[in-house]
Amino acid sequence: MGILEGAQVTIEILPHPPHSESALPIQEMVLEFDFLKRGYQNPEPYLEDDMIMTFTKAYKEILMTLHEPVLFKYLGEKLRGKIISLIVGLPGSPPSLKVATGIVTETTQITFVNAQDSTMRIIPSAKQFVLFPCPCRVFPDAFVPGITHWL
């Protein structure tokens, strides 16, 4: 069977298989990254939030396995990585640590870390740090040590 140049063909997307024991969504995932070229240095920092969005868009609905090597292109740089931690399970259910394979979804919580000998700088996600506003009111005649300065 051959297809001639210029012939019209019909392409259909195969239906997505239902979630089974080996194809549960990934709840949490930790990836260790470095530059693809060994010894390559780039002083520019990488924002983890943006890396997560880009990675999720590129690998959404892709099956991933613990300790699997991953190639990723981010801001024109080729990166190599490895999945070092994986928690799999349906949302709202207790996570399964025994299953080492799952599917990346939009709700997957992803964390990026540097490889041990990497020169790559990843700025952690702002979601990891929660800042609470301080309802501190200083009245003109009140003295608060360390805040109020006497003039």
C-alpha cells in the first residue's frame, strides 16, 4: 500500500483511553533539569512559574514514568532532565506512591530543581511563598520600638 504525492487522505484522532491503573493522572511531579550541553553556562535566571506553564503545554496528556529522561526547550535553550519524584492518582483520592507512571494534566503540580552540578538558576514559584499583609497601624503619638523613629 502506498500513498501517491498529492493524494488526499483522511486522518482521525484516536479516542483517548479511559483512565486505567497505568494511566492515572499525575498529582505531583518533581523534575531535575540541566542544560543539554554539558558545561554550558547561562547567567540568566529561569522563572519556575513560566517553565511550568510551558512544560504543561508541551507535555499535557503525555504518559510519564519515574526516572524517565525528559528533553525540554525553554526560551530557546535545550534542557535535559529526569523525573525524580512522581505521585499519581485521581483528584480527591489518596495518592498512589506505588504507581510509577501517569499522565501530565493541567492540574499536575510540577516542581523544577537544578541538577547537582548544574549552573542553571531557577527562581522558585511564587505559589510556594504566601505573604500575609500586616495590618499594622501606627498612630502619631504611639511608640513602636523598631518601627517608630522619634524626630
